[in-house]
Amino acid sequence: MSGSLSTALRGTPDRTRLTPLLRLLILTQLAFNVGFFAVLPFLSEHLGTAVGMAGWTVGFVLGLRTFSQQGLFVVGGALADRYGIRPVVLAGCALRIAGFAWLGYAEATGAVIGAVLLIGFAAALFSPAVESEVARQAVVHEEQGGGSRTRVLALFTVAGQVGAFVGPLLGALLLSVDFRSVCLAGAGIFVLVLAGHAWLLPQHIPGRQRVHVKGGIRVLVRNRRFLALCCAYGAYLLAYNQLYLALPAEVERATGSQSALAWLFALSSLLVVTAQLPVTRWVGDRLALRRSMAAGLLLIAAGFAVVALARPAGWTGTAGLLPAAGFVVLLTLGQMLVAPVARAWVPDLAEEGRLGLYTGALSSVSGLIVLAGSSLTGTLLDSGLPAAVPWLVLAAVPAAAIALLPRRP
């Protein structure tokens, strides 16, 4: 797996080699996700069992984590436009170290919420800084004849999924000790990331012009095509967030524990690592941006429908895991289409010099949608409705989002 990523980073004979900065940023995404996914897949069970939260509270806390991360990306993006990516990335790493350490020792609901907010805000600093610079460098790479920007962004996704593959396996191993050990390991990973970036990340990146923080929001909120993309992407993110809420509940129902959850996350990551670049290449040659995203949203809706159709049968054990595995596969295939294309679309819609702001806004609007939807989802899953109904409602969300996509490519 790591060998295929290294080969892609080096480039192929018919492609221009990626610059050292692009390679660093792509590997940054890998490291971020190892630390993040060592902790997050196991958070909902910890909150429900060790902390004793109700289902709606767990959903709210998970939504709050997503909002404090995705919802505040616009702040991190604007700061990256103003001050450059280095100080923003380093500050975000330091805050995440503190957040993971706090979460490991948090027992009261208020302390958990504080730690979760800190963890989310840390990512709101470093992620839009890295993502916007990857998008900008991908456009430069494309203009210099190095290949499609979507391919570079797909490689960025692959690196993240390598981290998402390794992270849950590390977390599952450490969970045999306790949840605190998982959190402290996540903090330790970010200590290494902080040290590495303090050494390797350039002080100034050629071609990146710093702008004033004020003045960009007014134009952004009048950009209807960009806001339409944000809303569609937000619906996708709400659906994707069910990997951490609906999927654990389904795995628990089917097997009586969440031990299989790490393997389902590993399956998702393995699919992205092995298939993302071929899928991106195949789709890029055949579908425009809007059709690619529409196809991805349909696949995600189909994943929820698979579980909805199987739930009335009440399968348990290995057979009970099959619908969950089908959901993970279809959701992942949809993600392969939606995520790189959305990021590749943003530079065409962003105001000059404001790519960080627009990259952050894409995630901030998504975070608001997830915050509004996660508590409702938690309530829906605990509502006692017929088994298929919550999953059918969730299937309708990405399907309806297709109508929100900008009409022009």
C-alpha cells in the first residue's frame, strides 16, 4: 500500500514529477489521518458506555466535533490567506495535541465537549491551510503540463485514506488497554507531525500572495454557484458522518460488539487506496464535474438503501455484517467521485487570492449541515421506528442533494 503511494508521488514517465512541496503536503494528510482515525472511530462507544451519554447527546457531540472542525474551516482558510500556511499548520498541530490529551482524561460531559471542540478547531486551522495549498499547487501542476488537477487531489485523498486505514488498526490495538491510551497515542503522533513540519515546511511559498482577512466574505456569500456546491457537499458530508454514528450502531446490533468496526474502516480505506486513482482517471475521461458528483451521491444513497432493505430480516452474526459492508463499499465509491471533484471545482469558483477562504467555506457550510443533522440522526436511530425507516431517510439526503449541484461545469 505504501509502495503504491510512493510510486504515485514520484510520478510516471508520462507525468511531471510532483514538486517537493506537493509531496510534503500529501504526506501531511497521511500523518494527520493516522492520528485522527486512531481515536475517532471509537469515540461514540466511549461516550455511550464509559461516559454514559444518551443517543441524542452522542449524536450532538459528534456533530459538534464536526462543526468545530468543518464549520470553522473558513476561519483557518482566511488565516492561511493572510499569514501563510506554516504558522497556521503549526498552531493547529499544537492544539490537537492538547485536545487529544484532554479527551483521554475527560470524564464529565462538559470536559468531553471542551476536548472535542479543541480537537475540531485544531483541524479547522491546519486542514484548510493544507487543502487550499494542495489545490493551488495542483492547478500550477496542471498548467505546467503535469496532468489533471483532479488526479493530484485524488492522490491527496489516497494519502488520507492510507492514514485512515492505519489509524483504526492502531486504535483497535491500543483499545485493548483503554481509551486513554488511544487518545495519548493520537497526541503523540501529532507531536511528531508538529516537529516534522517545524523543520520541513517553507517559511514562504513562491506565488502565494497574502491578503487582508477582511473583504472576502461579502463576495463569497453572493457567489450562488459556489454556495450551491457547498450545500451539495454538505449533504455528502452528513451522509459520510454516518460511518461514526449509524454504522457503529448497526455493527453493534448485528454482532453484539464493535470489534468488526475497525475492519470495515480498513475496508473503506483499502478501496480508496487501491481504486481512487483508476476511478478518477476513468471518470475524468468520461464525465463532467457535475455528472461525476451526481453519480457519487447516487452511490452513497444506494449504500443506505442496502441496509434499509436488509434490516427487516434482522440478520445477525457474519450475515448481519454483509449489509454494513455493502454500505461501506458503496459509500466509499461515492466518496471517490465526490471528494476530489468538489476540491477541484473550488479554484474555478474562488475569488483571486481567496482560495483558502473558499476552501474553508466549503467545509464550514458542510459543518453547519452536519451539526443540524447529526442530533436529528441520533434521535432518528433511537426513535423506535420500523428498522428500515431511518436508513431510507438517510438515503434520501444524498439523493436530494443532486438537485443542488451547480448547473454549469
